[in-house]
Amino acid sequence: MARMISPGQITKIHSLLSKLDMMEEKRDLVRQFSAGRCTSTKSLLFSEADQMIKALLDQTGEQPSSDGGYERMVKKMLYYGYEMGFDKPRHADQHGMKASKINFQNVDAWCRSNKSKFGKPLNDMDFDEMRITLGQFERMYKNQIESLAK
């Protein structure tokens, strides 16, 4: 099933349309980007909204943000992993590896496991999946800190 537009994308589209003084043309633009499927931004697919945002950004001359904070979330996951000992070898093939590589492999393995909501590789998650997964990982980290404090 195709993923629907995110609330952040709706906000960005409306903001760009206002900035370009194109709110009156919104329905026609949505129809164009959805190949005639809809006229409301709320009905756009994630990919259609992404294309529309890129086109509107081109018109404003703005550059799209490189990752919208995604990279920061990955770094936070890896930091929590390091703090929880994910940088220690867990398999024979990890002995002799750099701690950073071990940490990444172990955090990625956790993301792929059934402990993670999506069970996807760390680098294959979209922004919303990463945000939710980071929340799970952060709770696990906080629980570990609390249990150590007892």
C-alpha cells in the first residue's frame, strides 16, 4: 500500500504555496502532481507530495534540506548504542573490528530485529520510521540507565 502524505509535507506545501502567492492554484497543482487522482493535499501520496515540494522549492530558489534531521537521528541512535555497549563484539566475526563499525552493525541488527517496530535496516528507514525507532531505542536506553541507578 502506498504511503500517504505526512503532516510536515502538508505544512511545507502550504507554506511554499503562500510564499509563491499560489494558494488559488493549489487544487490544479495537486491534480497535476497526482496525475488527476485528487485535488486536496491531504489525499496526495508521500512521493507525490515530495515531487510537489521539490518543484515549489525550485520556483522559490530554496534548496531542500539535505536530510531534515535524519542524519542527526542516526547519530543519536549510534550514541545510545555506544552508551549501552553495542560497540562491544557480539559475534566472532566482529573481533578485531573498530568499535564504531561494531556499534553500527549491532544497532543495525537491533533495528532489523523484531524488537524494533519496523524490522528494517537502519539506513533503509524513512524519516517517520526513523523517528519512531529512535523513540523506541531512546526508551530502551533510559530504562537501562534507570536500572543501573537502582
